[in-house]
Amino acid sequence: MTGTVIPSAARSAESRDLHLRHGERVDVTARTADCPNCGATIEFRWSSAVQTVCPYCKAVLVRRDLDLEKVGMVSDLPPTSSPIQLGTEGRWQEDGFVVVGRIVYRYDRGGWNEWYLRTMRGGSAWLSDAQGDLAISAPATSGIALPAANALQVGQSYAIDDTLFRVASLTRARYAGIEGELPFESWNRDEALFADLDTDGNGDTLRFATIDYSDGSPVAYVGTYVELDQLAARNLRRIEGW
Amino acid sequence: MSAPTVTSLSCPQCGAAIELRTLDQALSVVCSSCGSILDARDPNLHVLQEFQARQKFTPQIPLGTRGTLKGEKWEVVGYQVRGITVDGTTYYWDEYLLFNPYKGFRYLTQYDGHWNDVQVLKAAPAEQMTGRQPYVTLHDEKFKHFQTATAETYFVLGEFPWQVRVGDTAVTRDFVAPPRMLSEEQTPEETTWSLGTYMPAAQIWTAFGLPGKPPHARGVYANQPDAYMPLAGSMAKRYLLFVAVIAALILIRLVTASRETVFATNSAFFKPGAPADSLAFVTPTFTVSGRTANLEVTTEAQVDNGWAYFEYALVNEATGTTYEFGREVSYYYGRDSDGAWSEGSRRDRAVLPSVPPGQYFLRVAPEAQVPTSFLEYRIIVRRDVPTLTPYLICLALLALPPIFVALRAWGMESARWKESDYAPSGDDDDDE
């Protein structure tokens, strides 16, 4: 069980990034750079990307001022049947978004994609895609005390962002690959705990929460299940025959 | 960028080609040739389970078939046969796994010719445990608990986004609100809820372009919509309308009826014991005027613990048309351990339905058996009197169709619940 981008590591790095963006931040604005590994020109969809994967040689590259530094390599991602791809654009909550990166997670009974979205208003969100079920989430805004990983049990309820959520399932997953631009520069390859929470046995709402334990201290995300049709998505992956 | 939709691999057990239609979504795939269940995530497709099914089943919709269901395109990628065992009998049903890369997964289930279109829910419905029969609520709709059972997987084909095994079991709980059904499946790993909607088999046949006609559905399925219930409701409403109309007609009749007295005898007497022939008499002629209407003959006889019988003939003087009828007046009373009692009446009404205007007389042949030696009686003839009988017959006849439909609805409901955990006692289905 080696190597996974700890998604929370990723996401908490992202919150640092957000913090920086609202404070003083060194803006990395260059739209292109050369891959230090293979020399290919890499175009950024998100000008402030911290990390990207060279689409040609699969080198993991981290931005250092104006240059890219190779920090590792990733293997080819398994073929996916997801309709989402890097560059897919859409709208959600009156804000346009573009898909700039992806983390693939695997666990013993399945896997899912976490697509990293940058929005036109400068925000970010994660679009998760598990067996065709899509959900958009963002870090919880209220700083509540989250339970420790070993204290968490299915059935327990927690108020996150003023909504009561119930722990529906616990999944131990690990990173299985990355592509595109992501808001963090390092990752943890250990198996990590993810808690999925639903709205306390009330199927009338499509809101959900996850608690991510991959980065030492837990991070909560709150989101909504969505249908692809609701996102007015463009530039979806064309799937032969469909 | 276009990606291949099918990857080709080969079965490590028998070498046959294996297709993956759902790519990274597949966790297990069944070799169509040897029936081994393979790990779809392993590049070498290692065998998870060798062929174990005791019985082979053939899907009615072949794997790979594409169809348009409710406006969306779907492909059949998996098929499993599951069943529950009650009192030593296993009841099997089919589950078809449908896939569309833009929509995800969807299911079709088939039992005894009954089809359901099923989607997995993202969150559990709210559950109420009050009373004998629990229910769950989804979007303000109440679903009544139908059955709790343990479902076992008996046969699999195709690919699945979970690790399927023949012999897998799950505790299922079904809740119904026809035409919808909420089902919970519980395994040690997870609990999932799904929402099924009853679908006519013909719609499935059209959607997937299947040849021939679907087999006839047997019995009443848990969430089969009741065709008679809404009909019974609308018919009951229409019947109330009929009642109102007829009540109005009765009211109009009560107001407009002329109730004209055309003839009345004064109190008359006859000696009871005498032979009827000797007491027979003919009334004076009287005139029945106006339009053709009914004619009411009222007989009042002051009988005390006895009876009187009047043989009547109403004769039209001009045409000789005769209406013959007999009326009995009897009145008994007394007192016993329960107190005072009485039976019968001293007054009798007979109505001749339609008598044309003209000159008439009555021929009367009375006879009686009373303790008194004389009997006082009176005959009154009135035309155009209101009677309720035709209206009541009309109401009774109009009630027949709604009663028939309500009985059918009731029959369907009881057939539905007979298969549930709430079957009437005597049925030993209650395995909860």
C-alpha cells in the first residue's frame, strides 16, 4: 500500500493557497512553461497552478518561481469511462468553472475521481465522480472541531456548516494517480481514511459532507450531488458509440 | 479526444475474450464462456470465483443490448439472478445492470413478468418505526413496509461495479407506494437505498427492441399500480353526483306532484264473516282527469288483531280496460315479556303506474277475519302522487359499477399484501 496523494494533503494545501490568495501572494502568471524532463511546452489552464503533470512524459512538475521542477513521475492512468476530462467547462451556482486537474483514488471495492475545478470568480471546488454519481464540494467554512479518525463511527452525527450530517460510510482509500494542475506540491502515499456523511437519514436533500483524514488534522468538505445535465458542461470527453 | 469504450482481455481460466464495457467502473466481470468471476481491476483478471451456479439462466435482454428508456440511452452490461427462500421455496428475480457513461448506472428488475426501473439513491429516506408496520418518507411520499428478506445471488453474467459473487447475501427491506418502491439492501460493508418505478413489460420490449411479446405478468406485484383504485375513487365521486341529481329530481317531483283526490268512500262497514261474493260492490263512477299519471289506491281498515283482504278491479268505463289487484290490511298487537308489540298497519297504499284520464269505477270484493262483528274501512283514490321506488331502483343500479370496481380494487390490494410480511393471519408469510 504505497503512495497516494493524500487528498486532504492536497486539499489543505489548497486552503493555504486560498489563504494566500486573499492575503499577499506571489502570483505566478506565466501561461506556459517548458517541461524540464522532456522539453515539451506545457500550457496552464490555471495560471496559479502549484503543480502539474506533463501530459507527454508524465513527469510531476512543481512550480518554483518561473521554472518547473520535476519531483516525480506518474504512470498512465487506467482507462476511464468518466465523461469529465481536463478542460471540461461548465456552470455551477452561477459561476463558470473549468476542470484543471484530477486525483484518482482507489480502495478495495472501487475507486473514484476527484476533478479539481477553478471558477471564473477565482474560487475552487472539487467535482467527484464515482460510478457515474457526480458531486461538487468545497471546504467547510465553519471551523468546527472534527472527531479524530479512530473516534469516528458510522451513525454518528456532526453539525458542519449549520447542517446536521450523519456518518454513512468509512472508506480507506489511496491515491492511484494524478493528472493536470493541482493546488499542492507534495502528497502522501499512505492509505487514508475518508468519511462520507449524509443528511441524517433524510433523503429529501442531496447535500453531503466528507471528512478527509489524509493530512494529520481532518478537513471537512460540504457539497451537493449533481447531475451532469445541471452543469451545462461543454468539452466533455466524447465516448465512442455514445 | 475519443476514448475506446470497450477493452479486450482474455479469461485466465479458459482463454475466451473478455470485453469490458464500463472500463474503470467494472470491479468484476464474468467470463461468458466458462462463467468464472474475474477481478476486472487486475490487469491479469485473476479469478475471484470459479463457476458455481447450480442452474443456468438466460437473460431476456441480451448483454450488450442498447435501448432508450424514458428518453435516455442505456446499454445492458450486467445480469444477475437473485432470490429469496420462503418455506423451502426459492423465488427468483432478474436484475439487469444498465450503463451510460454520461449517466452512470441504472437497474431493471423482473419478477414473474413484472418490471421495475431502479435507481440507487444518494441518501437514505427518513424512517418512522411507529406502529406495527414501519414506513419511510421520501419527498413527502409515504412508503409502507412490505417485506424484509435475505436475498441471495444465484447467477451472474457480464460486469459489475462491485465485487459480485454467487452466494452473496444481503438483507433487503422493501417499502411500497405504488407505482414506486424503496428498497434497502444491507451487507456488512454498506447499506444502499434504491427507488424503483413499476414499468409495463411492453415498454421494456419497445425500449430494447426485443422480439415477440413480453410474457404475461402473473399475480399482483408489490408496487404494481392499482388500476381500479383511482377508477373506484372517480366512480364514487360520480355516484355522489348522481345521488345529488336524483335527490333534486325527487324534490322537484315532491313539489310538482298534484296528489289530486279523485274518489273517496265514506267510512263503510261490512260484516266480516260473510262470503266475499255477497259483500262485493261497485263504486260510483269517478273522473280521472289531466295527463296520464299514476293512481294511488289507499285502503284503510280498522282491523284489530285480524286481517282484511280487498280484491280490486279498476275499470275504465269507456274502454273496459281493467286493472285487477288485491290488497291485504292486517294489524296485530299485544304485550309480552319484552313489552308492547305490534305488527302490520291499518293502512295500505297501492300505486298503479300509469293510468290514462277517463271515467272509472272500482269493483271491490272485501273479506276479513277480525274479532269484531263489523269492520270500518275507507278507500281513497288519488292521482299523480310522488313515489320513491323508481328513484331508489335507479340509485341502486347506478351503485353497481362503483361497487364492482371497488371490489376489484380491494381484491388487488389484498392480493398485493398477501405476498408481504403483513399477510392476513392464516397465511404464514410473516417471517419477520
